[in-house]
Amino acid sequence: MVTKWLRDNVWAAAAILLLRIYVGWQWIDAGWHKMTGGFDATGFLKGAIGKPVADHATHEVIYPNYTYFIEHFALPNVKLINFLIPVGEFLIGVGLIVGGLTIAAAFFGILLNLLFLFAGTVSTNPWLMLLGMIIFLAGANAGRLGLDFYLMPLLRKGWAKAIGRREPKEKPVIQ
């Protein structure tokens, strides 16, 4: 019932618009500070490796695969990470605020929050992840009051053309 309301109702689209602006601003602000403030993820990544998320009783690492990924991919490619995180955060924020590719922006926001949580950083990540999930759950209605209103029909038409599917000119009448 709530999902149907989120996905179909124009008032839900208005509420999601306000939510998108708030969450988008949080992402833009975080990304902008990193882009203009000399962001370097090296210390963060070393801290995630040195003190990974562990079980309090057994002290066993809870996400060993993620720790391995950080140690063997992210840290050796820290220059790439130093570019992707700030630019990604900024673009997620822009997408959410203008309502362009809203579902993709919400998805990548959720993903980035999860990656930060797996590394052991709590901060605002659970809150932003929850709000991002609400936006994502709203589906196409999340971008109804934004660029997606104009962009999605064009993308659907282009996709249908790219895969060679023809749109029927008239809907068939079922008798």
C-alpha cells in the first residue's frame, strides 16, 4: 500500500522532491568539500585495513572480502579513488536535486553509503542510506517532478530504437 502510494501518487512525488533536494544537497556538499579541499583517501583506506569492522566477542573481521578489496585494489589505486569519491558524491547530489536519472543517483548513493559502512564509518551514512532507499523505492515517481519527466521518454525511445524494437502506433483493441 505504501509502495503503491510512493510510486503513483502526485503528492508522494512532491514529498519525494523535498526529500531529493535534502539528500542531494548533502551529497553535493560532501563532494564539493572533497573536490575543493584536497581530499586524500589514503588515511581512510589504511584505517579501514588496520582496524576493520570486527565482531566484539571474537574479534573476527566481519567483512574480510571488503577488507581484501581495499587492501589489494583501492589502496594501490588511491588516485582513482581520490577522483571517484568526490566526483561521484557531487554527481549523485546533482542527479537527485535536478531529478535527472534519479533512480540511478539514488542507487549509487545507497551503494556509496554501504561501502563507507563496510569500511567502518557510521557518521550520516545510515541516515542517508535510509532516505536514499525511500527515493529508490518511489521508482519513476521520484523523478516525476524533475528532469526525468522529460528525459525518461527520450531514453525509452532511444533504447527501443537501439535494440530494434518497434513501438506500436496504436494500442491493439482487446475484445
